[in-house]
Amino acid sequence: KSCLFFLPRVDINNDKKISAKEMQRWIMEKTDEHFQEAVEENKMHFRAVDPDGDGHVSWDEYKIKFLASKGFNEKEIAEKIKNNEELKIDEETQEVLDNLKDRWYQADNPPPDLLLSEQEFLSFLHPEHSRGMLHFMVQEIVRDLDQDGDKKLTLSEFISLPVGTVENQQAQDIDDDWVRDRRKEFQEVIDANHDGIVTMEELEEYMDPMNEHNALNEARQMIAVADENQNHHLELEEILKYSEYFTGSKLMDYARNVHEEF
């Protein structure tokens, strides 16, 4: 049903098939929609963590609301933070908090005052839409994967991310698929000049959601998945056959995200 709705929305020239350019336009449109939704969502979240309405949020104010959203008692947490008492937080939540705090400081634009304005809070919640935060995220990724310290990624470093523990053949197949997909992503999409090395600049371009070249690459990849007749277009039959793939893609639900924060 959703795929029948999808075709006319994307098929601009009404030729009953979808080209990479049409798919690219749709991806860019959905990306922009996501950003506008993020701005509106940010206003709501900012009001929630700025109870005194002074237009700025401290880390402690955010931390209290974040922990409350995870099931902690808000009044108890607020009292303990006020009195500098130790918080009994599980290791996993503490790790999330540490990562969020790093991002908080990065979103605090010069001159840093340890308080976030509504615009800075938007960069914190949605770093993918802030050039400065995008740079920070790339630095974090390279830091985690760069084994020789040259601030660049080779293919072997890029595919060294921990996958699932291999317990049986099915798990091994999943791991093999993951490595194959990451290799293709590295070689065909991220490594723009195809020199076998991904620089921080290439990674930043790849991660920029408003990069038109990336949107076109993504469109071509999506078409390739279902393009059984190899004509570089998608017909209705192909879309219906691969409906599960498309309904689960960002084209159908672009606003879905994996943010840890509420």
C-alpha cells in the first residue's frame, strides 16, 4: 500500500519508473523535511529542559531531565546534583551520559559559557545538521577506528568495527554480509578519489546529510538493490517485490533516528 503511494510521489515525469535523479530529489526533499521536523522538535525539548525559561540550559538541568526520562526519580537526582552527592547510575547509562557530555561541550559555541542556547541545543540534539558538530563526529569516528594514528582510515581499519559474536553459520553469514557491505561503502562511496584511503574530509562529506553527490550515490545504491532488469530504473513491479526494503528505508520514514536522548 505504502509503495503504491511511493511511486507517484517520486516519479516526477510520470513515466511509471523511477530514475536515480528522481530518487535523489526525493532523498534531498526528505532530508530537508527531517531538518525542519528537528527544528520543531528542538523547540519542544528545549522548553522541557529550560524550566525557568531564561533561554539557556545548563548541563545539570539537561542531565536531570535525561535521567528522569530513563526512569530515575527527578527530585532525588536534582537534590543529589545540587548537593554534589554521588549518583548511583548503571555503567551503560553513565557511558551514554559521558558521550552526551562530550557532545554538549562541542555544541557550546565560542565563547563557551557551559550553557546552551536554543540554537546550540539544536546542534547538540541533531549534530548531523551542524557543520562544527559534523566535524566533531568525524573526529570521534576516526579516533575510534584509526589504528596507526595517521588520522586517516584504510579499508582494514574501516571494517574492523566489532560485529556480532560468531556462534554459528548464520551468524558467520551475517558478519560476512556486514563486511562486504562496509567494503563496498568504503570503496564506492566514501573514498571519493579512490586512492584506498579515507580522509577526515572525505568522511565529513559522506556524513553531510545535505550532500547532493551522496544523495545521488545513495539513490543509485537503492535502485541497484531492486533493479532486476538492470535498466537503472525502478518499475512498479520491482518496488512491490522489494516493498519490505523500501518501507523500511529512510525514504519512507526519514525522521526515524537512533538518538539516545529523549
